[in-house]
Amino acid sequence: MRVQSIQTFNSLSWYPFTEEPILDATLFTPRLCDPTFIMPEDSPDNTWHLFAHNWIGIQHYTSNNGLDWTSAKMIELRGHSPFIFFNKGLWYLIYEKHDSTPDSLEWQEITGKNRRLSRSRIEICHTEDMVNFSKPQVLLDSEDVPFAKDRLQRARLSRPQLFYDEKYGYRLFFGASHILMKDTKQKASLYFAMASSKSLLGPYEVANDNKPLISPDADDKYRNLATGSIRILPTKNNGYIAFECAFGWDKENKKSVSALIQLESKDGIIWKQSNKKPLITLPKTGWASRYVTSCDIRYMKDDYCFYCYFSANARVKFGPFSYVKESLGLLLGKDPLPRKVFEDSL
């Protein structure tokens, strides 16, 4: 569903709902990443639903108010970077997977062998009730993305998002390849790309002449190291707005940093930065002081504002040791005159 206009997003002010995480990681699963969510008005049971991944897989959470979350169940073992897409009465869960999983029963019956698939790919499954999910299918294989292996020994895809465009059909946006920050070993997507198909389940072909849509730029203040995570929202007049967790080098403090910046596009292919400054400034201390790594955004009609759940991390101490802990926070995006502006733009 297309919401608001690009001009509406450009007038928003963003601030944290609280200084503490909305969903805190645990010692056993210290990194909770890449949230995606749907609000009660869009869900089958009038409940908030959120999906995020830890090292085990994709975890499903539910809430009555969007603030207090309860863990429901693990949806997909070893799944990464989930995204929810609604189409023709079904909710589709799209995610990346690159760890070994057994081949299908059909393959085992034909060959008598149980091979394991380990290469990175984007998978999809669907549900009618947010409880029972179908068997997953592969949407896009990393072997079909020429630049997914750049700077890597094995190709890698990441953070898929799926939209339907009346003009272009189904558009699958995703990250490709990744790099490690030399000073911290933080991983970040190197490229941002898109593939399209006339059918929901594919086949998908990489757009832009088999080239990324967005790449690191040595002259870009915020994106000179890696593209990072990008979350897209379709807007009115067939445009797009995006929120990028870009990675760059801080010359003054001599360290890698990330910044949440806003992008816009008229066609989903050519992108430009909307604002000169990041939407938020990371604190110098606390749970989100290291990097902001991903986000997901939806419009809350009752509150006349946008909800942005994001993942961020910091290095914390545990006795004589330290480790990186990543949790989920909440930003609110409001216009100085939200009621009038948002009513006019709906």
C-alpha cells in the first residue's frame, strides 16, 4: 500500500520514544536484528506482530500496544532479515538464508541422497493467520546475482523487501555482498539492488543491467564504506522513500560509524538523499551507541505519526569479558502540524 507523499516525509521530525530498548536482547541471544512489523489495523487478529532474527533464526513477537512484546515462536531456523508483505489475502514472510538445510523430500525420493543447500538465497512462505506458515520456496538465488560475491569467497544476499508496482509488477529489493568494518568487525551490506518479476513467485531478473542500484561512494559523507541496510516505503505518485543505515568513516574520531539517512526515488532505480543530515544522532554511550543497523517504518493513523522500530548495538561488559549486544528501539516521526498535513495527504 502506498502511503503519504515524499514531501510529507521531508517535513517529519524524529525522536526516540524512550532511551531504553523496546525489545532487549538476552545473554543467550545477544543480537536481535532487522525488525519488520505490522499494526493491528493490518493484521488478521487486530494484534501487533513483529519479526526479527537472532543467531538461531527468525523470531515472532506479538503485542497489544506496540510497546510491550511477547515472544510467540521461532518461525524459521537460521533465517535472517525478515520482511512482511501482504498480497491478495495472504501475508508473505520473505527472508534470507545461507546456512545448510536438507534438500526437499522429492529430491531424496528421486536420488536416495540427502544433499544440503548452503548458498545464500531469498526464501518466501505465507500465512493466513500469523500462526501457521507454509513450506518456504526460493525466490532468488545468490548465484543469479553477479555482484553478490564481490569481495567475498561466497555470494551473499541480505534484507529482502517485496512490493507490487502496477507498472513494473513485483519488485524485490535486497542487499548484496557485505564487508566488515576494519576497526570493529561489524558486518554491513555492500550494495543495494533490485530484481523484478511479473509473477509473485518469480522467476526474478536483476534490474539495472545486472548492476547495483546503490554502492559505496568514497566522496559520500555517510556512505563511503558500505551501503548498509535500506528500508523502502512506496509513496503516492508511484514514488519511493527509503531509510538507509549507511556506514562511513568518521575522520575526526578515526572510527567507522553508521547514520540513519533518508533517500527518495521517483522510479525505484535512481536514488538521492532527501535531507542533508541524518534523521537521528546516536548517543555517545548506552545500548545504541555503536551502530544503528536496520529499521522498519509504518504509519499509525490513530497517533498521526510514523513508528520506526530499529536495531542498534553497543559493546557491553560481562564480568572480565565484553561482547556486542544488539536490541530494538522505537523512533516516532511527526510533523509539527500532523493532523492537518496527514489528513490532506491521505
